[in-house]
Amino acid sequence: MKTTRRMFLAGATALGAGSLIIGPTGKLGSAFAQDGKTLSFAAAGTVTSSWDPSSHTVAPQITAEGFLFGHLTKCPMTAENPGEILPDLAVEWKVIDPFTLEYKLRQGVTFHDGKEFKAEDVKATYEYASQPSRPASAWYPGQVEVEIVDDYTVRLKTEKFGYPALNFWYVSAFLPILSAKDVANPDVLKQRPNGTGAFRYEATKGDQIIFKAFDKFHEGKPQIETVLWNYVPDANTRVLGLLNGQYHLTERLEPEQYASLSKEANITTQRGLSSENKYLHFRCNKPPFDDVRVRLAAVHAIDREQVLAVVGDAGQASNCHISPVKFGYTDVASYPKFDPELSQKLLAEAGFPKGQGLPEIEYITSVGFYPKTREYGELITAMLQEQGFPVKLTTLEPAAWEEQLYRRADGQGPGHIVDVGWITGSPEPDLVLRPNYLSKFALINGVSDPEIDASLDKERNAASTDERLKILQTETLPLIAAKVPSVSLFSSVFLRAMSKNLQGVYFYPNGPIDLSKATLA
Amino acid sequence: MAFAIEFFLRRIGQGLVIVLLVAFVIFTLLRIVPGDPIRIILGPMTPASVLEETARNLGLRDPILVQFGRFVTQVASGDLGRSFIRGVQGGSTGGSQDSAGFDPESRASVAELIGTALPYSLQLAALGIVFTLLVSVPLGLAAGLRSGRWPDRLGLYVSSFLVSLPNIWVGVVLIFLLSAKTGLLPAIGYKGFAYTIIPAMVLAIELSPVLIRAISVSVAANLGETYFDVGLVRGLSRRAMIARHVLRNAAVPLFNLFGAQMIGMLLGGLFVVEYIFSYPGLGMLTINAVFQRDFPIIQAVAILASGVLVAINMLVDFASTTIDRRLKF
């Protein structure tokens, strides 16, 4: 058969038209979800492949779990009252003895699958999630046994595992309560979430997760019927989607975007101090930062006020290794300050006058995850170079940076200085302090210091919260500031924006969003 | 017929070698750039011993050639593997393991992920090409037929203007103007055909300048050929000469341009445009896979893209030989 030009063009046209037909069918219009019952959330991250809360340490999934699961208690984590604890699935709690906490449970609560919430669920959850083999076990102080006193009373017991039960005082607001039936069947646990939270899981469609209001939520069914979790990795796209009305709520804004959205008539911006601090960790188990004098010299070379000026609305000044919303926070009087002369003195004492003899120092940071890391990374590099530190800045995209972040099997990590934030969902300070500064873990900096270890154990083993507070504020945190395995640059501030018609939302400092009382006019 | 069989056999053979080479280069590059996927698969706080054991179980610590051999065998049997990161429920962040370690069966099939995303990209690409042709053909023809006069200058100015606009910027500006400010069209994600219009406009803005200039130059060159004047002398009208001969002859270099350059630009453009618009096609899937070091998806998309390029070039060459029998590829 002879192919003519006409036949060829006709075929090509048919092919083009065919592609349109083969493509996903749809209609023009119906662009914007504005029914007043569906909230579209543009999220910067998404969930893992497992819905088991004990299987991950991923911040966006913790935010998703906030919609789905209840906890024994709630901690609003405000800077004014970091230690405040409110009832959730527990209505009363008390210390029985140093190794036992007792919780009285709320009655009439049901899981999304209809099962009644009882003491057996608390026992199953706590004993399962605190097992050292669980990937998220690092969040919890250690293993725990749960005694069922009756259907609505439990006792958390830690004596067998050798640490005070008080360590669960704040962690009880962080561990999502699972159904005992699901814990007995981990495959089911992975496949779908089943909590007591205000919203239940409906389905996942590509990068969108659908949550529906839970009719039997113990605080009353939320007015918002549906929450659409849209994973939108690009910050500009999230902002544009908010501006055109496709999204009602978005998070992790850049400071410039926050400033620009603040001027929009139909948008409300929200600025909230987070439970995250931003740190520069020094690799303490290799030269030159195995010498505390060199670490201090570097810290005294950094003007944190200038760093904060670069970070703008996304940061807040703090002189402490934990965020102001954490239990134990204090403005540490001896926190190392910008002092170039002292920096030079310490360098000379360490045998590196004006930085002479120092090896090349690699400063590893990320771009595209935290705000302004490249910009203030360049500033800090210049400050360190001014004092004689031969610093080379390596900027990596998040996946490559995360691969470089933690120490390897041989105990060593790449580079010499690493930029990272550390966020946790409870006022409990040990969720920050032990993974980062206890020699046994020291996940990033590799510090091995018996004095710090002893102080961390001392505050953990305190007999009361008052005593613990005193030890933290007068001993542990000043000691870490003096030894600087890392320097905390500032406390992060989360920048969010939402439609003006979205009211009654509460944002927790670690990411979760309480929409149970929210309305969308 | 014999020519067609010989042509396709030879070109399919050559194409397979090209696809294999592309697959090998991508496969090797992924394994030598910084960023170990095992830390993303299992999460940042996973003990080093578990990381290493899982990486060994997945074959990520074998020599690259061994890994590549295993991969080619798997692909040859029609299995593109499973995502490192995306769960069967659609979750796309790593950092999770169960008590027995990483279970590949809990992750989504790459073929299914591509099968879901591909129709969206095809729709976007097709509409992008339609918009491109709507802009380029009239402008390019007018410029070529009136070389040196105002339509030619207009074609030059328009293509120079469009070529200087970065597609990321154009995308953001169009969303802002056509969606955020005026509410004329939706823009982010996909809930219906209307969601394809603005991204397709961005693609067209990227593709049009090349096509406008190519049509213009090709048509003008044919008008300057002796055969055109001879045809007029023999009594054929200018309109008939253009319709029957000039356009046909001008089409050959345009087909080649389309195959060699435009499809490559289109594929690259799709990646960027889909990311800006959060459009759930192949480009979005791939960009996220790159950020997350999801090797199986990146490899499969690279093979698919190189296969498409090879196939389109093959078809274009065949079409060119059909139009102009003097050509042999």
C-alpha cells in the first residue's frame, strides 16, 4: 500500500486525538473544591509505605497521624507553659512510685473500626512500640510493662528495665494509641491506620490521601467532613494553589512567601514557634573538632544574630540546646556568644594560631528542606574563614544530605560540620538530648564525654519533675553549652498560611494540626 | 515492503543497543552519585548494621556490573521491579521498615506506577503539541512565504521572545495570572481535562520558537529552489506549487527536527512542567523518584524515554523516506 502525505497527516492527527482520548477522562471546570465541607491541605511531605506508627520517624507521617490517632494525654507545648499536660484518652494520671505511673482512661471511646477503647489497647501499644526492635523505639525512654488494673485503669511500670517511669510523663502525649487487635496482627497495622482520632482513613489515590470525619469521635464529630492531604513538594506550587483557591491550608513556607501572603486579603498567615532547633553538629570523634577548644573557637566565630537576620521570620533567637516549647528550656547564661578575640585565643591554645595548621573543614548542609540553609551556610562559612578556619561549604539536596548526616557503621561521619534540625512531638527534652549527646548514641556528632553522660543520666533518674527541671537547667544544659558537641543556632518557626474562611485550627509545634473544632465557612 | 522490513529490523536492532547503553549509563550514574537509598528506605535512625544487611539483601552492595546484569535479565522478562519508596497504598516517603526488615512486596510495582502516570503525560504532551502547532504553523508558514517582509520579522521576534522565557518562570506566571488572579482555569494537580490547559500552554511556549524558525527557514529555502521557478514557468499556480511541492519538501527536515529535537525537548519540558503544576504524570513521578533515590523508577523511566525517542526517530525516518524516496536511512 502506498502511503500518501495526506494519509500520513490524517494518521498523525488521529494519533494526536487518540492520545487525548486515551488520557485520563475528565471534564472542564469543577476546579475548585469550595463546598465548605472539604478541606484541601497542601502538604510538604507525605507518609511512608507503612501506617504502623512504630515503624518510622518521619515528620509528615506524624502530622498525618495527628488526624487519625489519640494519645493518653495532649501537650500543647506553648513557650509560656511548656510542661502543660491536658487529658486526651486518659482523664487522670499520677505518680504511684518512682517506677510506676497510673492512668485513668476515658470511657465511651471507640476506634474507627468500632472496637471499644480499653486498658488492653494501652498495654498492647506501649509494650509493642517500646520494644528496641521497633524502628521508632529511639523516641521512647526504654521498654515498659503495662499492668491492667481494670478496663479503664493502667499502670506503666519501668522498674524491670532500670529507669524511672517519669520518663513517660510527657512521652504519653506522643505515642499514638493503637487497637490491641491490630497490634496482634502487624500486617493489618501496616496496611491501614485505625485510631480514635477526629478523622478516619478513607483511601489513598496517588499522592493524595483522603480522611473522613469520624462520626463517633469522643469530642464530637468534626464539622469538616473530608480532609484531602495533597503531597505538593514544590513550595511555590503550594502557595499558588492557596492563592487560586485549590488549597485551603499549606505549610513550610519560605520567609518571603510568608511576607507576601501576609498582604493577601483572603489569606491568613500563621507563625508558630516549633519544637525544632537548628544545629551545627561538629564531628567530635575526629580532628580538629575532637578538641573542645577548637569547637568553642568555631562557635565564638559565629555571629548568630546575623544568621537569624538571614533566616528572618522562620527563626527565633534561643540560647539553649532545646526549643523553648520543651520541658527544661532555659536561656543558658553561659551559652557561647560571638567573640572573635576569644575565638583566636582558643585557636592559639589548641595549637592552631589564626587557624594555621587546621585541616580543610567540610561544612555539609542541605538545600530545599529547611529555609535559608544555603544562605546562612555561606554566611557562617565566611565568618569561620575570617577567623582562619579553612572551611569548604558542601550544599546537597535532601536525599544526598540525609545520606551524609548520620555516623556510619565505623562510627565516623562524612565532613566536619553538619547542619540539621531536630524536631520531636513531645515536651520531653530527652528526645533531643539522648540521641544527640549521650555517647551511646550521639547519632551525628559522635561525642563521647563521660561528664555529659553522667549529667544526662542524672536528670533522667530524678525523682520528681521539679528536681529534674533544676538539674536540666542548672547542670545538663549549661554543660552541653560548655562542651558544644553542637551549637544550636536558633529555634525554628513554622510558617503556614490558610484561607481566611478556615477558622478554629490548632497547630502543634511539631507539625500536627488539630482540625477537630475547625470550620470552613 | 522488503525495504520496510529491512528498515525496521535494522533500526530496531540499533535502537536496542542505544536503549541498553542509556540504561547502563543511568544505572551506573545512580550508583556513584552521593545518596544511598537504603537510608531513605529504612529511615534515618535505623542502626547501621540493619542498613548494611538490608542493602546486601537488596543487592545494592554487589558490583555494578552484577547489579546491571540482574536488572537487564529482570527487565527482559517483563518485570520492571518494585519501587524502593512508594508503598502499595501510594505513600511516597521512605523511612519505614517492619520488624523483619524491608519487604519489597509492600512497595508499589514500577510498571503499575508508570501505567497510572503515563496517560496523564500523554494527554499533556498531546495538548502541548496541538497548541504548538496552532501557534507555529501559521506563524512559520507566513514567515517562510514572505521572507524578508513583516511576517518574517514577526516570526523572528515572536520566536526570539518565546525562546528567552524560562519554562519554570512562565509556569508560575501563568498560574498566577490565569488561575490565582482571574480564576479562569484550574492549575495545580489534576481533577479534569481543564487542569491540562495551562501546563500545555507552557509546553507550547517552550516548543514553538524552534518550530516557527524551522518552518520559516525550510519553506523559504524551498521557495528559493530552481524547481519552484520552473513550476511557475510551466504554468502551475504559486498556490499549487506551495501546496503540492513546497510544503511536501519542507516537511522532511521538519520531521527530522521533530524526531531529533522536539520530542527530547518535550520530554524534558514535561518533567519540569509537571513538577511546577503538581501534575500527576510521568515527569512528577520521576522528579520525586530522583529526590528520593528511588532507583527502580528512575531506571524504568529512562528506559521508557530512550525507547520512545528511538521509536519516534525510527518512525520519522521511515516517514521521511516515504515522502522523499531518494532518502535512505
